[in-house]
Amino acid sequence: MKLLLSKACIAGAALALSLGVAAGSLHAEEKKPFVIGAIFSKTGAYAGVGGLLEAALTTAVNEVNEKGGILGRPVKIEVRDDGSNPGRALLAARELVGDGKIDVMYPDAISGLVLAILPYTSSEKIITVTNAGAPAVGDATKFPYSFQYGDTANARADALAVAIKKDGGKKVGILVNTNPAIIATADEFEKQAKALGMEVVGYEKFGAEVKDLSAQLQSLRAAGADRLFFGGPAQNNLRVAMVGLQTLNWKVPLFTDLSSITNLNMATELPETTHDQLHVLTVAAATRVNGKVDPQVGQFVTRLDNKRALDPAAVNTRDVVYLMKWAYETAQAKSGNTNPDTVRAVLEKAGTPGYELKDILIYKHPNYTTERHTTSEADYTHVWGLMGVNEAKDGMYASTPFVADAK
């Protein structure tokens, strides 16, 4: 009898031990980090942009972790530098995916670099979410697992054409960086400007690391441009253009979008004599509008480790992280899994009844479809603001609301 009891006790202890190990394993699995593979231009021509985006992503992840992480798991970022080079961007993506540790990817926000990555990540069924502006980034017929979140190049172009028209522009010169998103914006702007009755008198391009734009500016001046449309996301592109205007003593108004002022202090880094010439289309939520700041944006600015004024790209990057959180948690809640096709289907319904977005600051209804994963059809009515050179206050520039209608 004692022997039987002894055997029973041993068996019971073994069972308890095995259950304990299993429970411990399950608990460890539940706490396994949710990993965002992130690619930034930490070096090269777009290093200024990369530093800002990394700071924004890190700040947003810290916020999300304080709210329980994603799927109850702490969020971790695995970062790779693409050196502002498409080839290195693809190698970085292969490295992140090859390690088999990432759950989702932020594939930079420079369109030319992102487009170098997407054929590979799509073939591997990796969900990517980016605030790059080129519409091609969200072409679901080519890249079914890629989602573009943020204002598109086309939306910026249309708004800038209206802004120049309202400012009295009749003959417009185009001066842009060869980045794909910027070229897409410029091409759309050219069409929209002509549709609004303006004449495009010249179209000049330059490389990311340009040091002097005097020749291009002189060409546009000789063509009779009375307004300039400018696009240059690389660090110092806008400064080089404004120095060129100062050198030529050409007092032409220059209109640009938010990408040109990324990581730039307008008040101190642009020639003072050109300050009254600059007009920037921005995202109103990232600025002080009539002296007011969205409380969530204000909190984000306070936590953001960035010594310059808040850039709209940082707010979009923040929203990308919250969109990831919403998508994976919604997929799990509604379908019981987070495989790539389930998450993709959830994102395609983002903002629709039953799929309302949470904690998003700008595009609460991206209006994605099964063939178009871009915000090109989102409601931009209250998105835009216009601003000139001004001093940032508590980390934010001031802007005035701008509705992009031609009336």
C-alpha cells in the first residue's frame, strides 16, 4: 500500500511539474515581445529625416507600452540603417525578415527607399505600414501587404495648386528633388495648376545632395515664373533654394509642402531676407492653429526627444504605431488570429462601422479598399494648414487652417 501511495505521489508530482512547466512556457509566450522592424535613413542624404522618424516611432512605442503594448505583449523595435540608399534598404529588409523575429515592418518614409523594399516584403507576406507619400506605395495590386498612412503626394499637389491660385499665381515654375514621391507630387501639381488656369513655365529637377540651385532658379526666372512650386525632402534642400533666391535677389513667393521643412528650423536656418517669401502647406494637427493645440499632440510633443519644432511626419509616424496596434488587436478579437491576410483584411476596413480607429490623431478613416491601400480618398477637408516662417513655441509652429477648394 505504501508503495502504491509512493508511486501515486511521484506521478502526481511529475504531472504538477509538467503542468507548471507548460504554464510557465505559455506565460513566457504571452510576454514574448511584439517586434516592429524599422528601417530609417540614419546616415546619408536623408539622415535628418531618419533621425526624426526614429525619435517619433520610439516615443509612440513607449506610449503604447504604457497602455499594455500590442496584444498584451511589450513592443520592441529592431532598427536598421538604409544609408539613404535603395540597395541598402532592401538588404536591411532582408536582414529583418530573415531573422524571423519581426511581426510587422515600418519600411522608412522616403518613397524611393520604400519602393525598393516592397517587392520583397510583399513576396514574404510581411505587413508594412509607412507614411511615405508616393501613391505607388499603396498599390495593393502590386504590394498587397503594404499600407500607406499619411497625406499622399496627390493630395499635397492639389492643395498647393489651390494655394498658389488663391495667392494670385499665373505663371508657375516647378523646382523639385528627384525623389519619387516629390516627382509624383510635381507631376500632379502640373496637371492641377493647368486645370486651374495657370501656366507652368518651367520644370527643373535636382539631386538630393545639391549644393547650389542658382542655375535652375535663374532658368525659371527667365521663363517668367511669378510663383515657385518647390519640393525637396533631403536635409538642406530648402535652405539651398532660399539661399539661391537671396543670391539672385529674386523676391518670388515659394510654395512647398511639409516634407521640405522636416528637421529644419525655419526661423534660424533660412536667410532672413527670404522669410516673407516662404509658404508651407502643413498638417494642421501638428501645429498651433489659432493658438490652440490638440491635447494628445501636446503630450506627444512633450515626450518627443527632438530639439526642433514638431514635424507633421512625426505625428504621422506616431499614428502609424497606433494603427499597427489597432489592426493586430482587432484581427485577434474578430478572427482569433493575426496572420498577414487577416490583418490585411482588417486594415482594409479601417474606419468603417464596426472597425472604428482608436487613438488616431489625423486620418480616422483612411478609406482603404482591396485595391488601394492609400489615403488618397480620405477626407482632407480639415487636414491642411498654411504657414510662413515663424518661431516655434513649446516645440510647435503656428499655422492657419486652409481648405483646398478653388472657390
